[in-house]
Amino acid sequence: HRIFLRELENYIEYPELVGRCFLDQMEDFQIYEKYCQNKPRSESLWRQFSDSAFFQECQRKLDHKLSLDSYLLKPVQRITKYQLLLKEMLKYSKNCEGAEDLQEALTSILGILKAVNDSMHQIAITGYDGNLNELGKLLMQGSFNVWTDHKKGHSKVKDLARFKPMQRHLFLHEKAVLFCKKREENGEGYEKAPSYSYKHSLNMAAVGITENVKGDAKKFEIWYNAREEVYIIQAPTPEVKATWVNEIRKVLT
């Protein structure tokens, strides 16, 4: 209201140049990630104290039609609306002076949305002993079928592993890839969000990758310590596989 809105108003006569306004503020937009990470906690607090006299008095004094939780949701809704606005503006600004800035602003906002989404999953990891922040930036996260084949494993375990995949949620960081098991919760709001129980991780410094697994365009292999441990990973689509393989390659090189 004090900064961004005033800057936007400077472009009333030249709306096609508004991309520059977004780019100037892009660093401050990072705060949305922190805000969204804290949202489950604020929801939980609101459920405990929503009927307290203090909040009711605030609402009455301010003459607000809606209760506080409705306003706390606004920033979460707004960050998703910005990208729709920019897409719509790009549609009508193809050959305008500001088209490049609009495209760059859209790409940046989509990057922030991805970071928000990824971090919401990351804060739900349970059972990891270390500090997740020490693993570097979270690059990707998603659910996969995983088969394992360990050289040291018991032969019966190896036979079993070949047929039945495990459902695993993978978190790819710059320094490690984490394998977690997704657990759906039964509550509402914060309690309903899934959590991920940590199973194991691989240090990216000792990881290798095989891009193609015979017979399935959705599978790739991650192997560890010169194929001592092999993980066959099946993505939901060939496109998801390609994105992950590219990202892992970048980390390894």
C-alpha cells in the first residue's frame, strides 16, 4: 500500500511499462515465501483464539465485514493473481516497448510461486536430524515410484525390490537428494496438510545418473558410490523426468 501501489499508480498512463515496476520490487517479493511458510501457523493460532474478545473488538472498531483470517488469506491469493495479470497484459503488449520487462516480470513471479510451493512442502519434512538449510537451495520436489537395488542387499530383498515400487517424495537440494514418505493427515487446515517422514538421503557429490532405463520413457536411475546402491525412479510423465534429469545434471556439473 505504501510502496508498491504508489509505484503502480505512476504507470496509469503507460500500463504496458508496468513490468519495470515489478522488476524493481522483485527482491521484496521474496517476503511472500516467508509469509506462506508461516500461514499454517497463523491458521492454527486463529482456530485457537478466533472467538477471543480482543479480535472481535478489533473487527468492530475497524468496521470490517470479514474476520481476520479472511484478510490473512489475501497475500496468498494475491501472489497467484499477479502472474495472471502479467500474462493478460503480455497478451496485449506483444510489440510494445515494455513487452520484454513484462515477460521478465512474469518469469520472476512464476519463480517465486515455485519457491513458495516447494518451501511449503519442505517445511513439512519430519525426522531429518540435520539442518535442511545446510543442504543448499531446494531446486525440485515431487512424488515418484522408486525401486532399489543394493549390491550388498540380501538376494531375496533384491528380488522383492524388482517388482514392488516404493512411493517416495523426493527433495532435490544443491548438496543432497532426500527420499521421504508422504503421510496424509486427517485434520483440517494446517493439520490436513501432508507431512513427509524422512527416510534417507544421498550426497550429490557421490551421485551418478543414467538418463534412460530400457522399456520406460518415464524412468531414470540415480546411483550412489559407483553403483553400490541403485535407485530406479519413475516420474509421472516423460516431461517431469526430463526436468529432473536436467536439474540433476546441472548440479553434478
